[in-house]
Amino acid sequence: MIHEASLTTLAARIRRREHSAREVTEHFLERSRRLQPSLNAYTGIAEQAIHQAESFDDAWSNGSVAGSDPGPLGGVPIAIKDLIDQTGIVTTCGSGFYRHRAERSATVVRRLEAAGAIIIGRTGLHEFAFGFSSENDWFGPVRNPWDTETSPGGSSGGSAVVAAAGLAAGAIGTDTGGSVRVPAALCGVTGLKVTHGRIPLTGVFPLASSLDTVGPLGRTVDDVKALYEAMAGHDPEDPWSAPNLVETSDPTTSLKGLMVGVPEPWVGAAPVADNVKEAFSACLDRLDNLGATVRQVHDPHVQPSPRQADLINAEVASVHRRWLADPANRYGPEVAERLQRTLQVSLDDYIAAQAWRAGLRNAVSGLFDEVDVLATPTVGATRKAIGESTILIDDQPMSYRLVLSWFSSLVNHMGVPALAMPLLDSGSPPSSLQIIGPWWSEGRLLQIGRELELAGVIGFAPPPVS
């Protein structure tokens, strides 16, 4: 079946003219329409994608595609999170009142289309991306394809569901505190959080700009790599965008001799379910058997802090303050309550939080002098029931946001890249491994992920949705 093939496989088949872009797009559109009532992955399915696919086929068949190459994503349907602008389409941000008809596509959309991608739809999310469940008061909850009574995580829940359930060949989300990696983990797919500044934010609605990143989700590491390489690179229109060279993955990277650090007390103090602990421990053993050196590294500064909330809340408040003053702008109850708290962060709090973040980044730099990468679980638990605000850890109810974001949010404050990957044979849904690298090391992380995939440590298993 078309939806069972990887993104890179589909692109290769289209390049060889084994499939047309129209055939592939029609297949994903039919599957998306059929499963939308049960999964609610989209805020909008792009029926006009058929015309885009037909135009691609016409250009490819008559040789008018530049350089006679359809591009690395040529003819492949991709879904994008509904806070990323697309020309002529309304951006909702999962909100009850925000409606912006974009006059121009975001830089990442233009780059995806330049690489040949067909945009098939806009994915559901936590309201304004401010949360980790994708239980949306205005569009309804996005549902996990492993169990539709559970959350897919957030805020890019719809993007993870699209990738996991085979509603498109891949998807794009955003990550400010784990919003790519958390849903990737709960849905059993791979997700990449990039170095802050690596992928442009132009045309992407902000949550907290000094932490925001755009990132790909897919069923294989190579799929994620293809999407990443299509989007990455400097954009002079984005003041956060860095002019650093985008390096591709290094095929000489090997697991043998790789120095892997398990950061303490960050990991040891985490709220983690027993099945996640067991899967993570087994993964570390596999890494050791494959020739990596796994050891604990210690720094008390590298662990979650209340200062994280002060940083993000101050920036969120700067975006929403103008709307919160008008009662006509209705927010869902959970997001409304959290937004009111953002208004309480003082300038002194924000400056102190900036100082904490500077110390964190210095501490992390020191750890990367000792090891090549850090390894943690991606999330503390693999299931969160829709409608429940807590997750049981050691029979104690804990805030779901704390459990799901413990390992992800700190990485955004570090500013470094991280790759979340499903561990094979580790449950239903599977547990997820997060590997974290130094600044600008996306290429190396992706190559490590590919080596883990080849070794059978990580890999995609389809969820039971049909």
C-alpha cells in the first residue's frame, strides 16, 4: 500500500514514474478523509492538493521541471501544522477567534514546495501551541492512532498522528518545549527538534520566539532527514535565523566509540513510568553492546527549574496581552487560565530566568566536552487519557504536563538539537529515546539515528488504526 511506504521510498518511486503524484495524493486524501472522524488529525484537508499534484505530474512528464529533477520531495504529500502560513489559506492556530488568511507562505512552506512537496492539509494542535495534549476546545481533541481514547501529545499532535497513521508521507510541527518530540513519542514516530535558528520562523505564528523551532516528523530517520534538509538554512527575513552552514549527515559516524552521557540528576529525579524506565535501560544496554560507551555525567544545573516557566511565560504574554484585554477574544478554559498566569511574570523574574538560561547553556557545553551526545527518555509516560489532567507515576497522580515535558522542555532552553525515536519492541505505543547533541549537530544526530535504525534498536511499527 502507498501509505505503508516511507517518504523517501515514495519520492524514489515517483522519480522512476512507478507512481504519479496524483495517484499518491489521491490515496492519502482518501485515507485522510476516511480516518478524520476517528482521529481528528486535521483542521483542514487540502482538496486542492490534487491540482498541485496534477501540475507536478505535467511538469515532470514534459521535462519542464528544473534540471529534469523533481526534487528530493518530488510529488510527495506533506501536512503542516495550522500555525504555519500558506498562501490563500486561513491560519487558525487552533484558536476560537484567530483567523489570518495568509498573503504569503511561510519560508518553510516555500522551501518544501520548491523541493517538490505537495501540501495535503493543516494539522490540529493545542490551542495557540500552548500545551502538551492537543485536546482543543474549538476543534475537538486530536486522537492517538494507538488508542483513540488517549492523547497524541502536543502541541503538534495532529502532525504526529498524520505521520503515524499514514495520512501523509510526513508532517511538519513546531517545538517550543517539546511540541514535536512529545507527540512523536506518544505516537511512535521520529521527530527532530533543531538548533534554535536552524530553520526559519518567518510566517510561523510565535509562542515564545527565543525558544520556537520548526521541525519534521516521519516514520523513518531518512524521512525526517529529507524534510529537515529541505527546510534548513538561513533566512535574512527572520532575525532568529542563523547564517551557519547546514551540514549533511556524516556517513562515517558509527555507534562504535560513540560517547553517550546519561545526565544526572536530570534523569534520576524524573517522573517516569516503570515501562519507560525498563525500555530506556534496555536501550542503554543495546548501545553498550553495539560499541558505544555509556556513562553518567553530572551537573546540578542541567535539570528542570521553575525559571523555565518564567522565560516562556514572559514571551507568551508579549504575544497575547493585546487579545487578553478584550473579552470578545475567547480562549479555552485551560489555555485561558495559563495565559492569565503569564501576565504575572515581572521584569525581574524574566531577567533572572535569562541568567539561569545562560548558566544552563554553559553547563551543557561542559557536558559536551565529556561526551558526544546525551541520552534520555523522550517522555516520562507513553499514555495520557483524553480529559484527564494527571498521569499515574508510582501510583501517584502527577501533572501530565510535568510528566510529558520533563525531558523535552529543558532542551529548548539549551538551544541545542534533539532527536526523538521509537524503540522497537518496547510497548504499544512504544517508548521513545531522545538523543541530544551540541549546537548545529543535526546531521550527526540523524546519522546516529540511522545507525540505531539499521541495528534494530529504533524503528517504526504501525499503530492499529486501519
